[in-house]
Amino acid sequence: MNDRFGRNINYARISLTDKCNLRCVYCMPSDAEFKQKGINELLSTNDYKFIIKGLVELGINKIRFTGGEPLLHPDIVELIRYTYEECGIDNIGITTNAIGLCDIADELYKNGLKSVNISVDSLKEYRYKSVTRGGDLKEVIKAINKCLSVGLKVKINCVVIKDFNEDEVLDFIMMTSIYPIDVRFIELMPLGEGNKLYQYGYFNIFEMIENIDEMYKVNNEENSAAQYYKYKGAKGRVGVITPMSCSFCSTCNRIRVTSNGSIKLCLHSKEELDIKPYLNKPLIFREIMKENILEKPQKHHLNENQQSDTNRNMYQIGG
């Protein structure tokens, strides 16, 4: 699918739930409550299969399952298997906090999962527990090692927050010397709960990386939001995702499916399309999606507004 600006939209991020077993400070309020009792009472597993198949038929060839926390969904393995075996998608990933991942990593890999993006904002146990409001860093490190052992590609996502974890940037970089992983630093964004932290917590990670000795840029063949670097002699790469200081809108190739059945064409736009009325109506679904893709915004306005246009929190969008 092409939008009206000539971008090839071939990547879908699909949120399986807005629920999470952690409460990261920039993502979810500490007192967040969920009215629904189930993991997702709006979209069934068969609904997700219909959406996945329909998107693949329209040209989507990369799918990432997100949340909230996607591992909470009881049919995560079946959805990955369906995407891989029945829809023929080879590029399948998940974005996860890795709680519980160690126990299921091998099964996910055997059913078609290729990569995991794991959110880790500190390598110090007390800081990690603080930023996640209760997470166990030891469990995350155990999951990273398990994923590598079974053959999964691992990327670490670290949101850099001033006066909290910017002093750990070099420690994260050194992980790429030990492990064949990508560590990606993400700028704090004024979105949802991030609005409360942004004014005093924003840190320009791009400037810091550019000034580290023995760090050099590397070419990135995949269409990615990250600019990649490599530390001399390292096994893995260092990525920098900078929606604030350096927008990547001109090459954006993604859409998002929210857990309540809406399509978001831009993370920071308030515009959404409710696709629930078109479920199990393949012809109408395809035409509606083609029309909707043409409305994908050319860019976001974070730099002008210093605030995201969306009124959702990150966990409600599917990051």
C-alpha cells in the first residue's frame, strides 16, 4: 500500500491488549484501572486473524505484536503461528517487558517469532524497580539470555530520562560488546504520562552518542526509525530513535492496530479509524483500508507543539 506521499506502508504494529503487568512511569499511571476483566473483550483471536490476513493481502509484510504487554494474551503463540504459517509472514516481532518471556521464548521461536524488543530503562536493580513500579531486572536479564540461546534477534529499548538514567548510557553501550544485540536509546516524548516528565526529563541522546569516541555510524538496510552506530569491536549495534530532535516521518512505513479495534496512521495523531464494523467483511475491509492509508499524515507536530496530538497514553496505542 502506498500513501499519497509515496511511502510504501508495509509494517503493522498490532496491540493485543492495553493491560500490562508493570506501570512504567512514562507509559501508565500508577493507579490505572481496567474496567474489562479479560485481557481483551473487544477483539477476539479470530478478529485478530481476520485483521492480520486482510493487512497481509494489502501488502503488509512485517508485523510486530505489542500491548500493553502482549505476553498476557492467552493466544499469543497461536497468533504468531497463524501469521507465520498461514499468512506467510517471516518478519514477526514482539515488543515486551520480558516478564514471563523466559518460559515461553522457545515456543514463540518455534512458531515463527523472529525478534523481540525488550524495554529496559536501567541496569541497576533499584532504578529498574522504580521506573517500572515493581519489575524484576533479574528476570529480564534471564529472558535476554534465553532469547539469544534459542535464536531470537534481541533489541533493547531504553528511554533516556535526564537525572535518572543518562549516566548509564555507556553501560548500555557496553552490552553490545558482550552480547550480539542492538541497544536502542529512545528520546522521551511528550505523550500521555510522558507529558508529566518531559519538561525536566528530556535528554538529547543524539548529541551524546555523536560525541562518544570510537563510535561510528553504520548503514542500516532495514527501514527503521533508528539511526545505528557501532562501538569499536562490539558484537551488536547502538541505535538512536529521536522523534523530537530528528524526525523520521519522511520514511515512516507503519500503521498501528489498537487493542480496541482502531487503526492509527500516526502515533501522535488523534485521528483513528474504527475497523470493528468491517470485521469479517473482507472486500469492504480492503477498500476502507486503501482509502484510509491515503490519509496518513505527512509528519507529526511534536517539535512545534511540544506535545502529542493524541489523547491516549502509550499503553493504549501499542507503542
